[in-house]
Amino acid sequence: MRRITVLLVAVATLVGVVVFAAITSRNVTAQEATPIFVTEVPAGYRDWRVVSVTHEEGGLNDIRAVLGNDIAIKAYRAGKLPFPEGAIVGRIAWSYVPSEENNKAFGHPQSFVAGPPTDAYLQFMVKDSKKYAATGGWGYSSFDKDAKPSPEAGVKSCFPCHEAVKDRDFIFTRYTP
Amino acid sequence: MRRITVLLVAVATLVGVVVFAAITSRNVTAQEATPIFVTEVPAGYRDWRVVSVTHEEGGLNDIRAVLGNDIAIKAYRAGKLPFPEGAIVGRIAWSYVPSEENNKAFGHPQSFVAGPPTDAYLQFMVKDSKKYAATGGWGYSSFDKDAKPSPEAGVKSCFPCHEAVKDRDFIFTRYTP
């Protein structure tokens, strides 16, 4: 009886260990396979060229410039999809504020300018089809004015929305000449 | 009697000619001294860096990117006034249009993007203190989407408005980092 007990315990332990290892390794693999955002602000982004400009009302209440690195701008101007590896499309979002000074010059209220940075001040999509395969080939990122990454839950919500323009390689903003 | 008449006529004619020449030359000099706008779109402007972004309501109804050439951007970032010779600050004005596609993605109407070029699509201020002394050291210009200069009357109205920010070297737009 004793030997069987010992054997059963040993087997159970072994099974337990194997199962635990399997679960743990799967989680690790899953995390490695789906890094959905980058944690560093791309160097020199503020010097990139303009793709276009946008204003978001409502909760966001921002005015934004969408910029592209050289690879992105070249692709935009060529009108070629998908974007090549290494393309980065970034967007700076400032608060949307009325300009009293401009309104005075114009003679009536009409002018809205870029104010202080918003919470999700800088956002970038980085093209790397292998690394970011789980999110359509783009790594999503978001930072505040101190280059601190935005809360993960928010960043994880980027890709599901961008799937709406999957046929334009997940990029909403069109280049305006 | 005859000699005096001839003399008087000669003198009168001479005076007339001198006066005419004086008037004519003064007009020409005046025009040369106050060229208030440039007639060519600066090369490569679309690749310049962003100063900031703005939205104008009312009659203009545009959304705009203000760009600067290297000299202008360098001065902006150094926070130094006046702008150096050769600085050029330009602004691209697109129509301000709602984006149905973005609104669908966001789940409610809030998104406004850059549409087709406006009439006064491109405007530039070029710094040359000697050439444009009459207009505060800046040459004003305006062009439509075909690079055709805007009507002169409109361009002549630029400087009087910009005088409101004479203490910022006549530039309204502030650099937003």
C-alpha cells in the first residue's frame, strides 16, 4: 500500500509540476509574442515632416499634428501600401484652446490654437511585421509630456479601433499635400 | 517781345519737364521701396518642420499647419527675437471637414480633418529687413493651390493686422514643443 501511495504522490507531483511549467511558459510566450506597444519615444520625432492636422472634439478636446519619419513620408507620397518596415507615424496632441490675441486681431472670436500637451501627448505606430504580428504589424505606443508611457489598458485599446482601416494598413490619417 | 515769349515758353517747358520727371521718379522709387509680397512659393516648404497647428472658424473655416524653415525653427527654439534674416514662416491652410470614417471609429461625431486646399492655401512671411523695411522687415505672400499669387488687395492687408504683435517681431504663431 505504501509503495503505491508513494508512487501516486510522486506521479501527482510530477503532473503538477509539468502542468505548472506548461502554464507558466505559455504565459511567458504569449507576452513575448504580443508586445503591443513600445516604451520609448522615437528620437527626433519633433523634426519629422507633417502628414496632416486634425481636431478632436469631445472628451479628447485636442488639436493634433500627425508626423511621419522619412520611411513613412516616402511611402505616403508614393501612395504605396502597406507601409514598409521601420515606418513610424506619430501624432502630437495639444489641448485645443481659444486664442484671445488672435481673436482680437481678426476682430471676432474664431481662432483656436495648440495649448499645453494633453495626457496622451505623444503616440506612435511603429511598423515591424514580425515583432508586432499580433497587432497587424504595428507597435502602438503612447506617452505623456514627460515621456512616461500611458496606462497599458488604454494602449491595448488602440489596435481594436485601428482594425477599422485594416485595408489602409491600419493608418487612419491620410496625407494632405 | 518775341524773344521774351520764346524764353518764357522755354522756361515753362523746362519746368514742366523737370516736375514731370520728379513725379515719375518718385512713384517708381516708392514702388521699389515697398515690395510687400513675394511672388514665388519657397522651395521645399512642404518638408519644413512644424511650428504649431491652428483652426480658424468663421469665414476662413480652415485647419492649418504653421511651418518654419531651418532658420526660423532654430530661432523659435532658442526663443530669440527678432527672427534672423532669411527666416521664413509659412502656413498651409486646408479646409476644415468632419471625418465620417473617424467618427465611426470613435463611436460619435467628434473628428475634424484637413480637407482640400483653401483659396489662400499657402502663405509665407520672409524676413529681409532691408527689402521689406516698409512692412516691418517681413515680405508677405499668399498663393492658391496652383501656386498662383492671391489678389494683391488681400496680401496688402496682412501687415496692418500683424502690427498687433510688433513686439513679437510680427509673428502671431507661438512654437508649441
